[in-house]
Amino acid sequence: MKGRLIRPGEPGYLVAAWPNNGRWADVLPLAIALCVDDRDVRTCLAWARQERQTFAVRCGGHNYAGFSTTTGLLIDVKPMSAITFDQKSGLVTVGAGASNQDMADAFRATGLAIPSGRCPTVGISGLTLGGGWGFSATRNGLTCDALRATDAVTADGTLRRATARDEEALFWAARGGGGGNFAVHTAFTFEPHPVNDVTVFNIVWPARHQVELMLDLQDIQLRNPGLISTRSKLAPGAAGPVTRGDLRVQTLGQFFGSPDQLRALLDRPLSRARPIVAEINAMNYWSARDYLVTDDPIGVYDIRSSYVAGALGGEAIETMIGWMEKWPGGSLRQDNMGILFAAGGQVKAVRPTDTAYVHRDSDFIVEMEASWSPLDTPDTVKRQQAWLTEYFAAMQRYVKPQSYVNFPSRDLPNWLKAYYGENVGKLCEVKRRYDPDNVFRFPQSIPLAPPA
């Protein structure tokens, strides 16, 4: 290898092995291969096949379900983080190890951007391969919608360049088919879009009129899908037992217009109750990105997600509130008990089968989360996880039987259908073509054939 192979006990091993979700921090690799080019990747795959050794592929290490951890070889592409602009074609090539922050730093002076996420340490590889939600999605589409080519080393050790004309099946699967299923990607080529000034907002209402406010915010999003992108949620104001009288409504996001236009758009919820916080500010695009940055979630947590077509109705929101009040307790404030991410608008301009990302007819992603700390006993953690499972099950009558592959859960029922819907069959065909020996496998990897 040209890059570094780190073994247990060597400097940097524990830092390089640590995942974002501390639940999987005790899954320690045999070694960590920090790959600097496709030849390093080919060497790692050849060794893993020869030795019949398990492996996992990592970019940012944010896989919520721990699928970027392994007791075998950890193939880490983080060193491949170069970003280059082609002035002639107008395209930008991003190394597979680049993060959201790397892209922000590179694009900031250009007046261009690609739709991307808000967590600075999330890697471009997992983001793109799972679809790629961000606050620009309703305006400019998902990260994968800007993809024009990708370089990937498949299981046979071949470096392939997949585009709409060459290796079309691999290119189709790279846009929403999930990471680690078919190849180790080494680079992504995107078509950026121009950016202008936007308005960002962070508004928090006191703990009353929760149902009406959540309905208002969804209605505004649905009526103006290309103008606004919201992340609205119900969250307690402090740690400790959760009651309805402590659940505040918050909306955070980006508006493609002026502050005055946004205030007019938000007149109904702003008139319904006086906010505790009402930050509405015009900024250039990259300052707005900095304002919206978060490292959340972080620590030790478990997540479920679903999709909603149209609005989540009043009965559903009441059900959410009821389950929030049933939270069994713990040391941390539960900031992400019930979130609605706007996922419609321009995302819906692509048909569900045109890319592997199948959720094109949805308007929101619903996320439910439980989080804990080392202060919490094993029994507390067990009760939180049981609560989350029951909460998720109770919400299924109100949502689509779909989940976001970039918010994965090992406990998700019918995960293959939930992540990929009607695209399962084609994804299995791609698997048979590029990985017939099922080299790329983990507990929720694409199988060679759909289950009976």
C-alpha cells in the first residue's frame, strides 16, 4: 500500500477506528487501511478475498447502524479527499474521502454548490450513495441527482467509471442504492448549481398549540416546496421526564427569498403563538450553510425513519406526543424524538425508478431517535430501545412503509423493501452483475436475489 496500514496498538489506531455512533465503538478492526488511491483499494480487496476475511468500507464513519465498523479489515477512503474543478466542462470531481466541510471549503469562493448535508464530518460517499438529503434538496434535488460520474473498484478489482452511458447499471445503483453494496467508490463527479443569497430561520414556539403549529409548518412546506426547506420538530426544553407542557415546536431551515417574504409566508404560525426564538436573517449561501451546520446526532443513539406523502395529520402528531410522554427516562435531553425533514419539491422531479432512490413521491422524512450517555444504566438503555421500537410501530399506520437508507437501523422490519421499494429487483440484478460472489456483504447489504 501507498497509504498507511494501522494495526492495533499503533499510534492513531483508536482514533481511526472510532465511529460516529459510539454504540459500535467496541467493534475493533483487525487493521485499518488508509487508502490513498484506487491501487490501495484493489490491494485491500484482493487480500480480503484471498484470505476470506471480512471487511467494511468507511468514508466519514457516520453509518448509524454501525455498518462501517468491522472486526476484519477496515477500508478507509478518507485520504482520497481532493476536489478539482474542470473549467471546460463545468464539472467538479470530489474524492471519495471528502466531507461536507471539505466541499464547503472548496466551493465557498466559486459561487457554486452541489446539494449536500449539514453535518460537517459526514462523508460524500455515504451521503451520495444513499441519496443525499440536505436543506437544498427541495430546491435543487438530492446530492445523487447532481452526480454525473463515479469511479469505483468492483469486487473483481476492476476500476470502473460509471456514467449514464457507460456502466449504466452501476451508475443507476450509485444514486440511492446505499454504500458498501457493489464497490468501493474512489471519486464522484458532480454538476454544480449557482448559489445566491438566501434567508435562514430558526424559530421556537412555547409548549402549546403543538398540533396546530406542526400542521401549519407542513402546509407551508407543501404549498411552497421549491421556495423553502424546513426541519420541524417537537422537542422538550430540558432533560428529565417528558410532558406535553414541555414539548416545544421548532422549525429550522432555508428560504430562497427575502426575510420579509418569509415572514409573510409564516404569518399563520407566527400569529398563532409568540415564539421564544425568532431568528430570520438574510445571508449569502455559504454563511447560511455555516448557520445551519450541526454535528447532531453524536454520542450513543438509535434511530428509526419513515416517509410521509402529503402531511402528517393531527391524529399522527397526537400519537407522537403521546409516545414522547412515554419516554422511559435517561440522562440526556431528547432533542430528536420526532423530526420532519422536508423531502419533496425538486426531489419529486425524478421518477422513483430512474435512480435507485425510490422515495420520490414523498414529502417528508420522519425521524425518531433515542439517545443516552455513559451515565445511563444498561436497563435504562434497554428500556429506551424498547420504547423506540414500540413508538416506531405505533406510527406505521400514518406513514409509508419506507425508510431512508442513510438513517439505517438494524432492528428495522422488512428493511430491504423499506429502503428500496420497487427497485429491489433491479438492485439485485446489479449485485449479480458486479458482485456475483457477494464479496460486499453486511447485515443489510443488497442480496444476490430478492427474498421469496
